[in-house]
Amino acid sequence: MPKRTNQTVLETSLMRWEPLAVKNSQGKAWIKTLSKDEENGARTLLIKFDPGFKQEATTSNLPMDMFVLEGGMQYGNLRFEKDTFHYRPGKTQFGPIDSTEGCTRLVFTLGEGRESPAEPVFIQDVKQMSWGADLFDVTAAKRGRKTLRMDEDSGIVVRFHETWELGSRGLQGVQGLHDYQEEYFTLEGAFWDYLEYVDGHMLNVAGSYGCRAPHECSHGDTLTTVVPTRLIFRADYSTSKEPMNVEDAAKKLDDKKSKPHSEGGHIPVVPPDFTE
Ligand SMILES: [Fe+2]
């Protein structure tokens, strides 16, 4: 087997914006591809429109979850601002788009052949939503989550997450392995996270994007070093036996001590083993 290094966390702020051709548009558009599934075409992207960008109304087959990172735009009848979330079903007409100030979005598409709900979701300002339980803090005193979209049929859940306590820890001294696909994008703050690929801890900062395939990419032993830490999570539970909602998952956390790692059990993070 060839030597491999970290394939889990991408520093997207170090990536170059690539030009994006958009039909029936004026102004410039740019793209960064964060992950892709070659088999079904699913992608996670950053898409940026320069100030003054305009696009005529069109129809897309792609079901998409999108979150506005910067700027804003008029999007048909909808107004997108920083912290707007929108789920757009497939086969939907959207636009016209008009962005005076420019707009940067985090975008997740679903692959070919995957079912997705026909009802759109629009949350103009995610900040206005109330906090729900966090996996490691069900009272949401030090860490909290907001569920932006959860669909049991397709197994997709999108969440907004914040940590407010400096030194807050998740899975202290242990690492876990998910049986579902997990993606996250760091909006703000910083935290250390263990990464089995390199027997060490990676600092996640604004722009860090993680993509963990089911049964791969063991991680944990998290330590928050800058607050608030804000993240967008998107998980795909279609392969999973775990509960999708946070309250039920939190109740099962203790079970992980007795389960084998391959079935989602937690194991200790051990110091790197090397003799020169
Ligand atoms: Fe995780």
C-alpha cells in the first residue's frame, strides 16, 4: 500500500478560486470543490459571485443545501444574507439572481439516484433560531446545535453548531468512528481534533472543511481553543444504524465504551509509536 497522509481535513482558505461558467449570467462566478463522489456526482462546493453578478431564472435538477458565508443576493422572491440557509429540491426553478454586494455560499449537492424531499426549506437568518441539545452538552449551556434540515427518508441532516466555552472538550482522550458520512465546515473559532491518519491532532480554523467517509477517518479528543467556534455539519445517515437526532444519540454515548471500534465504539487516543 502506498504511503498516505491526511485526506480528511482541507484548508479551503489556501485553495485558489477557480473560474465558474454560469449560463445566462453577467459578472464573474468562482468555485472551490471541497469533495466529490465520482460514482454518483455528489459534490460539496464553495461558490462565489462577484459584486454585480446577475443570472436569469433557470431550472436545476440538483437537490442542494446551501448556506451563505458572506454577502447576499436577491434569489427570485427570496433574500439571501449572511447566515441564510436554503434547501432547494431537485427539478426546481430558481432565480433570477441579482447580487449587488457579491455572495459566497457553501453548497452541498446530493448524488444521482438519491431521493430527496420535494419541499424547500428557507431560513433567512439561522442566528434567530433557538438552540437545541449538543451531543456532549444536552442542556446547551456550553455548546449548542440548531437543526436546519433533517430528513429521515434520505438520511440527510444539516446542523449549525456553536461552542462557547474555551477549553470545551468532546470525547476527551478517546476517538470515535462513525457509520455515517460526516462533513463539516468551520465558520469561525478554532479547535484541535485527533486524526488517526497522522497519529496527531489537527487545528481546525475558519475555512477548515472535514469529510469523513463511513467507517473511516476516526477522530475525537476535541479541544476548543478559540470561542465562539461555529460550524456547519451535514451528515448522511443512509448507511447508519445510529439515531439521527441529537437527544437519542447522546443517550447512547455510554454504549460506545463497550462496542468494538469498527462498530462505532470509542477507543483511547494513544501517543504516536515510533522508535528511530
Ligand atoms: Fe464526528
